[in-house]
Amino acid sequence: MVPRSPDEAAHDLYTLSAAAKRIRKRRATIRAWIQQGLLDYYQREGDHTKYVKLSELQAAYRNRLTALRSRPRDDDGRFTPWT
């Protein structure tokens, strides 16, 4: 994934650590979402730190929750493989 430059008025940028704390997930989870293409990241010129936008982070989080809720289960409530 190619990093994108943040907008001029991008005041809602969070580092991966701060984003993980915001949604109570691990930083590795945020990195995985980036690698899977579920979340875009931004880098400022000359900076190696990755940032994510709050609105995009919340959308990715909601999408993951929806996917987990819609996953098929058996009669005992255990997850079953997708068919």
C-alpha cells in the first residue's frame, strides 16, 4: 500500500498506538487492517510515522464488528466455516 499525504485540515490523524487505544485494540490489529487494505494510512513528508484518520478507523472497526456478527454459527453458537 502506498502512503497518502494528509489533507491540509487533517486534524483527526492518530498514530497507530493512539488509534489502537481509541478503539481498545492492539497496534498489531491496526497494522493488519492496513496490510489487508481495510484502512488507509498517511505519512507526512519526512516523517516515518504512520497515521490513520479517526473517521476511517471508526468505519473499519464497525465493518469488522458487522462481519463478526454475521458470521454463520451452529445450534450451540459456535462459529462454522463459510460455505
